[in-house]
Amino acid sequence: MIGIGAPGYPQPMDVDTPRNRGLRHRGGNAAPQGDRDAAPATTAIVAPPPPAAGRVNERWRALLAEGGPILADGAMGTMLFAAGLQFGDPPEAWNVSNSEVVRRVHRGYLDAGSRIVMTNTFGGNRLRLRLHGLDPRVTELNRTAAILLRAEVDAAGGHALVAGDIGPTGEIMAPLGTLDEDEAVDVFAEQAAALIAGGVDLIWIETMSHLSEIGAAIRGARRASAGIPIIATMTFDTRGYTMMGVSPEQAARSLLEAGADAIGGNCGNGPDELLPVIAKMHAVAPDAILVAKSNAGMPELVDMRAVYKADPATMAEAGLGFQGAGARIIGACCGSTPAHLAAMAETLRVSHSG
């Protein structure tokens, strides 16, 4: 993840921020109130059973069977910007043009103790890549990203899982926007298929604001593989709701009913914002595998760059808070580095090697 997402904060559209990622070509930023006005879920939600045993998900099952917290990774965009990526340029192109830099970022998180590491494919769907004239390269860029990460995981001992990262399309779903459900499912299925062809262990759908879009992403991933594990996380950056008015309780119910194997929140405005989200999800879905991957604090815009002030010790303390609230998979998002994840690994006492 890349960017700065504080509600009401200046967000020039030439800066790639979480909120801008969702609003580009959407024709506005007003969130519908219908989801917010709905009554919150009060009965416990039963998590769906895990997929039937098979090669495609045996590594996922084995990781869960270890018990204890599972450390995910941190930001990719933050690290690429530090290496010279310019705002507005597609990070996915670096999978081919600067592959060693991408591999070095993955290596840093593996060395820090991450057991689930995400491919550099957040904007790797054809609608996002079309903005840069790269839509004919969806398969190449996604498959290459998975191969790069798999090589690093194998070199580190093979104990981590390769997660194929899928972010939003950048369009608004009909009827509010122009993206219809069938096209959205097809877009996500294409990306998921390329990631699976590259050898990912699971699909991680992240930073979503609208239930219809994340639902389409889950269906697209399931079209590509009926049994691959799916993690699905939304961004609750608007007073405890997503930008499109979805509550944590509604998200938990919808994502589990859609067949996600793990659910939660990512990105946003820092750990303090995400902590109650995880607690609310846990209250209505106590058996679900919950995921917490917040930004490294509240972002600030400095010289047209997002700056995050939470240091490694702060994020390590936040990790304990997420664990206490019910999260099983814990990582970090925008603004984080391998140093943040190493501190979180030490505090959470996670296993490096399984």
C-alpha cells in the first residue's frame, strides 16, 4: 500500500494515496449513507469451514495449525518510493524493470520474520494498468511478481506463504458508477489467474471500500481457483466505516458469507483507528481468522510525499493490541518498513521458521 488517507486532509490527485486510489475516475468522494444507517449485526457469525484439503491450500492449513499470531509483511510502495519510484508511476512495472529492488524488499520482510508476504501487484488489474498503457501486460506483470516472491521465499527456507495481492479497480461499481458486476468479476479473475499461474499460495484482496467490489473480487478469485485460500480486508478510514459506508460488522458478515477464509482491515489512518474495527469484527465473528494491517500512524503530506510518524516500537505495541482484540494475522501497511515488522515479530514472539 502507498499513500496518505486522512479524512479531510489535502490530497492532490497526482499523489497516489489510499483515498485517491479509490476515487480516481469515480466522479466524486461522497459516500452513500445507506450502509451506515443499517442496524449493526448483533448475532454471532459462524465462519465458513476451511476449503477441503488439497495441495493448493495445505501450506495455509499448516501455517494456521502452528497456533499463535502470524506475522504478515509491511509496505511495498513505501520501500519502492525510497528506492526511486516516482508518484504516479505504476509499481507493478518494477517487477520487470527493477526486479532486484522488488526482491530486496521481499527479502527484508522475510528476514524480519514475516510468514505471509504479498506480491507487488496491488494495482495489477487491467483497469488500473490501462491508465499507464500496460493493460496488455496483466498476465506478465502479475505472474512475474509471484515468481519473484516465490524465489525469495524458497531462498529463505520456504516457510512463508506467497500471497497474491489484489487491490481495487479504481472504478465505482454500478449503479453509483459505471463498472458492472460481470466486468468486475472478469477483471479480478484475470489478475487472480495470473498470480496463481505464478505460484501463489493464497489471494489477498485488500484496501476495499465497497461490498460489491470486494464481493466481485472474491468471486473472481474463486473463478480462477475454487480452493485457493482468500484473505479479504477493507479500509475503515471514515469514522469507523469504509469510505462507502460499510461498518465492521457488515463487512465481517458479508466477507464470510462470500467465502473468505480470513477477514479484517488494512491501511487507513493508523492503529488507533483499526483497533476498534478488529474488536467489533471479533464480537460478531469470534471464530473468524481476523487480520489487522494498519498504516504506520496518521499520514502527513510533506513535500508531496506521505510521511508516517509511527516508529517500530509504536507499531510493535499496536501489534499486541491487535492480538488482544482478536486478530490472528498481524502486519503493517503504508509507511512501514522491515524494521517495523522486526519489532512487531519480537514483541509478538512469532515463529520465524515454523
